[in-house]
Amino acid sequence: MNKIQELFNIKYPIIQGGMIWCSGWELASAVSNAGGLGLIGAGSMYPDVFRKHVQKCKQATNKPFGVNLPLLYSQMDEIIKIVIEENIKIVFTSAGNPKKYTSFLKEHGITVAHVVANVKFALKCQEAGVDAVVAEGFEAGGHNGKEETTTLTLIPQVKKAISIPLIAAGGIATGRGMLAVMILGADGVQIGSRFVATEESSAHINFKNKIVECNDGSTKLALKQLVPVRLIWNKFLFEVEEMEKRGASIEELQEHLGKGRAKRGMFEGDENEGEMEIGQVSGLINEIKPVKKIIEEIISEFENTKTELQKIVF
């Protein structure tokens, strides 16, 4: 077993991203049952809804699972209270300062990982006492780093800087991709986009179908003046692009974004006016499949590729 398998007591060093509107109890439990670590995405849940998802996940799996907590979420104190009350043992935090809750969570026997996009914050995570760092490259979907550092260059830099376990994220959906980042120094992988296009994901079928249709130019990092987010091209994204080209203010962009835009796209399936967050690796996703099948394929390709590499002679 490697560091990530030992840390989370899982069969494979594969963590499912806790993505808003896509990562409910069905997806999290399916990933955990298949040998990975499933995460419930709290960022799109009211506290009472979050508690229900946690309780349903407990009923659906006897394997380890965790939750993803975006620290900028307005009701985070209430969510943290539920985490303690429901005896959750694994928490991935993101979108905020890891020092804010790490000590408190660890005092309650919780294993903590934090998501970063650069070396500076990876070091801050280590100083804050987290158990593992998720280093997410520019290829990733959803909210992203302003530095636009790719996974290929980010992982070896973070590996060199920290001594705690490292999880790679961004642009990983296959066994070959998993092996590549582990060769670069990662101890495990966090996969988001590939798990959105699954039967168990809570994403709307329209969103899943849009992912399957994606190619290598179907996404763009937008709204950098607010919080950078990678989106599928649609009417909304074209409007944002035009606004940014003419130098729209932050206030104008905020007004156009409004509230509920992500829910509208990913959960309700509005292909034109909704925000559809997905990674560049969507160009490799050609079919909606069950979680178990996807993890089996990733591990099989991972092992086969290791064998292939041993045959290469320079």
C-alpha cells in the first residue's frame, strides 16, 4: 500500500472530486464501494440537505468516504458542526485558508486534505497541519488557480517542496494519466470530470451529454476577475467572453453571473444560460458509464501501461 491507500484505508489511491451539484451520496458511495474514496460535495448543499446525504451515504457503503468543504461557503460553521455530529472521519477543504479549521477538525480525529493550485499554498497547508495536499492543475474543471500552472509542471514542484502525501488533480481520467502523475511524484489522484459523466452522478443528463460531446477546444477558463472557473462553451460563456473583451467591470460581471447559474447548468440542465463546469479532460470522455466500470478500466490501464513501460529500451 502507498501513502494515500494507508492514509484513507482504501483499495486504490483514487479520490473522487467533491464537485458542486454532481457529488451527492450516490456518487460518493459508488466510488467508495468500487475501492476509491468518495466525497460528498457540500458546496451546493444547505446544511439539512448535507446531513441527509451523509446519512444516506452511511447506509449505502461500509467503506471510508469523506466530504469536500469549500471554506468560502457562507454556512460553513453549521456544516462543520454536522461533520462532527455525524462522525465524518475524512474532510477535504478548498477555496480558503487551511489554517481556519484544520486544527479543530484534527482535534476531533478527522483526517484533513486541502486543495491548492500552487507551491506557496501547498507549503501553507503543510504548516497548517493537514495530512495531505491536493495539487490541482490548470486543466481542471470548476474553480481554478489564477496562475494557470498545468498539472504536468505543478506536481513535481509541489513534490519537491512538501514532505506530506501529495494527490494530483486536473486532467486525469485514465490509467495512463494516473501513472503519469504518480511518476512525477504524486501518491494518488483526485478525479472529477470523469466521475461527472457517470450513471451515479447527480448532474443533469443534459450536462452529462454535453461532456460526452466535448473535444479538445470545448472549454475555457473564464471569469478570472471574480473566481477563475473552467466552463463548456455555450451562450452564457460567449456573453462572458464578450463582456471581458470590452473591459466589463467586476460589478457588471457579478450582475451577469447572478445567483444559481451553476445550479441552472449542471443540476437543471440549461445548456444555454447555465454555467457548465468541467475540465479539459472532457475531450477524452466519450460515454456515460457506471462508476465501478470506470474504476476497473482506470486500474486495468494503469497496470497494463506499467508493463508496457518496462518493455521500452532506450
